[in-house]
Amino acid sequence: MSMSQAVASANLQLAIVTGGDAAAELTCASVGGVSIGVNDEIVFAMEKAVTTEIMTDRTSAMSIPAAGKVACSAATNNDKLFVCWMAKDAAVAIASPKLVVGVVAAGMSPNETLTLTGIDENDELIAAFTINTTSGAFVDITATTTITGTDELTYPTGTDYPVLVFYWDKTGAVANASFCPVATLVTGTLSPGGTVAVTGITTEDEIICVLEFDSANATFVADLTATSSVSSDGYMAITGSTANANDLFILFNDRDA
């Protein structure tokens, strides 16, 4: 579930893909119109069931059989696949960017300025999704979301739900020469200050985001990024967490790769 790409030519893309039969070729293109290429590399793929809203990590089952297509070795029927990939054929020059994932609180009125601490108008928005807190559904709003200033975003139609935002932080760039994001979905019972096993993570790695979802219906619970840290090789600690067997979506930069 990892990939490595020189940061100077990084181009991260995200799309929501409708599932199908096992090994079926599924159309995959980002909201910006970038289709996945045969030389691209999938970072992660998460399946969200339509009927039960359960989330399943499908990263290792995914492949790119042809330009503009992805396939999953497992049947995904009409479920939704949240697919992230590095577009090597559509590379852009970005000097040592830092990938940031943030969650904006619910309650955004039309054209309201929304606060996302750390974002800046010189940064580059990758993707934005509303998270339906009742059904767990993700809706892509990237095309209509704009960075309007320091710590500010706007979305013209407004939303009652939290907004999941991916962006390149160009002003807070990191000096590592390669970018190797690793995504995993972990289920674990956490007491306050507890730890959870995360395969492949080490104390040298950088946590990008930790998002908690209800394991029963995949609805968004909380952004735990600010209280998460790598406690030792293979383990992550979450200060003050009271999650009880919920799903944790974890994205980190593997600096050892």
C-alpha cells in the first residue's frame, strides 16, 4: 500500500469510482479531468459499501489494466471506491511540497468563509469531499471549492457536513527528497492514550492524517491527526482517544522507503 515518487514531479489525484464485478475495468478520472494512466501508481483505494456503509481497504487488490481504467480483484458491485493515485504521466513541478489533510467542521453556509488553519492562497488544493454524517457518503466538491486566503476556504452552495480537504502545503515544504505515502485502514479498540498497531510505520515517518470512522456504518467520527504520534516502530499512539473498535484511516509518509 505504498509508492515512491520524486517530490519534484509529484501529482496526487483522487476520484470516487463506482464499483463492479471482480476484475471488471472501471472508469477512473479525477474531478479535474485527469484520467489514471498505465504508468501511474495507486496510493490507496477504500471501498465504501452502499447498503451497509462498511469501509474495506482494497489497495492491494487494485490494478491499472488500461489508460483511464482501474480493476479490483474482488467484487465491489455498485459500492463506491475512494481511489488515490500518483499521476506520473501528468507530473507537475512542485518544489518539496508537504501533503496536508484537514477536516473542516460541519455547518458551512453558501459562500461562507470557512476556516482551515494552515492553508494559504499560495497552496494547491488537491481535493475536497463532504462527508455525510448520516449515510457516510463522500461527495466530491473539489471543482467548486476555492482557497481564498490565509486559513480560508469557500464553497458556493454550502453544506451541513464536515469537509475533508487534501492540499499541497507549498509554504511549509519539507526537505525530504522523495514522497512515499502509505495508506491503511486499521480497526482497533483504543483506551485514552492507547496505542494501535500500524504495519510498516516507524519513528522516522511522518503522519499525514488519522481519521476515525464508525465501524458499523462508516460515518465520520473525528479527525485525530493532531493527537496522533508514532510511539515506536509499528505502533501509533493517540492521546485522549476513546475509540471503541472503530475504523481508523491512516495516511503517513514513509521516509524510510
